[in-house]
Amino acid sequence: MYSKDLLKELYRTLYKIRTFETECIKLYRQGLIRGYFHPYLGEEAVASGVCLALGPKDYIISTHRGHGHCIARGASLDRMVAELFAKETGYCGGLGGSMHIADVSTGNLGANGIVGGGIPIGVGAALGISLRAETGAVAIFFSDGAANNGIFGESLNLAAIWNLPVIFVLENNHYAVSTPIEQSSRNPDLYKRAEGYGVVSSAVDGNDALAVYEKTCEAAELCRQGKGPVLIEAKTYRHGGHHVNDPGQYMPAERLEYYKAKDPLLISRQYITESELVSSSELDTIEIEVAREMENAIEFAKQSAEPALDSFLELIKEY
Ligand SMILES: Cc1ncc(C[n+]2csc(CCOP(=O)(O)OP(=O)(O)O)c2C)c(N)n1
Ligand SMILES: [Mg+2]
């Protein structure tokens, strides 16, 4: 049985990610956001469920499709929008953009434009935790395409032989850009790859935030007992193309409809209201509060200044 507060927090996170992505896509179309933008629409339950199960001493590491991970780990919407607007109040002073948001203060080691690039960094962070005899775990988010990079196997093996506290969160959204999983893996159950490395692994419905939460709690517990790493394959689907300018015409309409009927927000809303712990009107209130938070975030970003040229020159001087 879940607490009322937990269910409300979970729904708030899901709705926050959905709102952020939907509104930012509109802002992108208006020319206020430039560059690449990979929406997390349809995959919200993975980040929300995983991060709900983590504690303050844990870390996450994200991907190029990282807005949802950052929000679920506690990033503020105003600094997120500001970063996408390339304003100095953004998480990277406006110099990083969508694919490089990091916030060490909330245990977010950062997004990464290099597919699979976050995997070894996360394993390194877990090695640090282990050497310092701390209790945290590192949740490493990556998708099916990254699981076909050599670095995935190398990292999994190192984490395994050193019993590192890593939760590998394989977000199988069934595509790497336009390549469907059937064309990139003979075995569609990617979690089975972990067995070969002696790593505990299983699949979960990645559209069901509470199922993801449960799996992550179990994985975090194993990590804390020194029995890590663990791999969770969350099976999910994008609600659109690879990035904001990709119409995703290669995605079969009937499969998209199937997954949209299993929309993570619908599933959670139904479960939560049926539990009778939180009423439908309480969820409506959360939606109104999040919408207001997003409006304020957009206004904050619009009013913020662009980074001074000097800030960029200072930064490159360091390297
Ligand atoms: C090392 C590397 N190779 C190729 C690319 C180009 N690229 C960007 S996203 C992407 C697909 C990644 O697919 P997946 O790992 O499944 O992530 P998803 O987009 O589904 O979240 C590719 C090939 C890249 N950024 N980095
Ligand atoms: Mg993918």
C-alpha cells in the first residue's frame, strides 16, 4: 500500500515532465528554443518511477533525451527552461543547452550527447561511492541504441566484477533514431544480456510508473547490500519521432496507438484514483499548480539575460 504523499508526488513528477516537454515543443516552434531537442513524451514513467525510489545520497546520470530525468531528480523548471533558451540563469549558464543539463546539487551528474557516454561515467561514480564506503547508488539511464555500443558491455562487466552499486536503467523505447529494435537485436529482451555478465536483471512495463518504482526499490536495496549492480529493462515507446523535427513516419500507426492507450499518465491517474487515497480533484489541483509553475518558468527564462561573451571565453580558458 502506498502513502497518499507518495502517490501525489509521483503524479506531480509525471505531469511536470509532460507539461515541460509539451510547452517547450511549442516554444521551439516559436523559435525561442534552438538546436536539438529530443522529447521524453511517452517515457515519463521510467524517470518518475526510478527517481521516486532513490534517496538523497544516490545519483543519476542522463542521456541526450534527458529533460525527464533531470525533472524527476528535482531540477527546477525555471533553470531548465532558461538553459533551453540559452540564458545565463540556466543550469549551464546557457552554454550547454538541452543535452548537457547537470545539477550536482541534486545528485544529477548530467546529460550527455554521446550515445552510451553516460554509462562509464556512472560506473566511475559508483566506484567512487564504493571506495569511499558510502551508501549511495547510481542510476544510469540509457536506451536500446546505447546497449549496442561496446562501452555497455565493458561497463557492465567492470561494475559486475567490482560489485558496484549501479542500477542500469535500460529505457527500451524500441528505436535508435529510426532503427527499430527488431533490426538491431536478434533478441528483443535486452535485459537478458546482463545474465552473461552475472548481473541480476529483469524487464518491467516502462509505462507503469509504480511498477518501475517497485523494481527500482528492489534494485537499490541490492546495491545497498553490496549485491550490485542490477539492470532493469523498462519497455516503453516514444510518442513521436526521435527529435522534435522528426515526424516519425516510420513508426507503425497501430503500435503508436497501442502505446498511447497505455499512456503513463493515464495508467497512473487511473491507479491513483482507484486507490481512493487521492481524489481526482486533488490530481486536477496538481495539474493547475504545475501549469502555473511552468508559466512562471517561461517568464523567468524570457526575462533572463543572455550569457556575456566573457563567460564563454572564461570557460574555454580553463581547458
Ligand atoms: C556515439 C554516438 N553515436 C551516434 C550518435 C548519433 N545519435 C544520436 S541519438 C542516437 C540514437 C540513440 O538511440 P538510443 O540509445 O536508443 O536512445 P533514444 O534516442 O532511443 O533515447 C544516435 C545514433 C551519437 N550522438 N553518439
Ligand atoms: Mg532507443
